[in-house]
Amino acid sequence: MKEIFLSLRSMTVIPFILFVSACSTVTYQARPHATVTIDPAFQAIVSPEPTPLYRCGAWTSNNTPDLYGTITIYAKLTSNVHGISGATAQGIVHFADGDVPLQQRPISDKGGYVSFTLPIQGRQPQLVAATIDISFNLSGKRIHCSQAFFTPQ
């Protein structure tokens, strides 16, 4: 009997709570939004045309060649992800005993690629890394690539 009384009592409380919450008079007032005004003179200001951003990377065909092997050094020049053609490349290899400039002067193709051939000829000690600097000359501007490397085995 006690369970039935509690059950009936809870059934009368729920509609009362719903009735009270439905009659609530809580209101929210919208906040005014800021007004944006653009000065007409702003449109007359001409910003300079941005200069192209060049990126350049270099890498070798084999990072672990023989002491007397030959590797190919690749480089790519881009501007806004598009290859730049017509740029002259040059390079220098930093061997343990001194620097050796690469004699080839390749010109970048329509994809921005160049390649150099490098016979190692035992000029670098085994297990000692050598680095290679490649740069492009484009209309008098010099663009340096990230360094390439190799370590003879």
C-alpha cells in the first residue's frame, strides 16, 4: 500500500513541475551587434605586388655509395609549387679534404629540375658524410637550396 501511495504521489508532482516550468517568465534580451564601417579611402590604397617566393631542394641518387662510385645530384627550383625553367645551377661538394666545385652548369627544365654527375673517386673517407651546396641563378638572383649529402660505405 505504501508503494502505491508513493507512486501516486510522484505522479502528481511531475505534472506540477511541468506546469510551473511552462509558466516561467524568464526572457533573454539580444545584445546589439557592432556596426562595421569601411573607410572608402581604404579601397584606393594599392598594395605592392608580392615578389615570388622561391624554394629549392637538393638530394643525391644514393646516400651510401661506394668509395669509388658515381652518384647523381638532383635539385629542383619552384615558385608557388610550380617548377621554374631557365635557371642556371651550380654546385660545390664539401669533401673532408676540401671543397670541389662541380664543373657542370645545367639549366633547369620546365619542371625546375637539374642534375649533376659526381664521380666520388675515393675523395671522401668511408663512413664520413660529405655535403653538397647547390644554388640557382635566376635573372641575377641567387637562390640557395637545402644541402644534399652522401656517406661513402
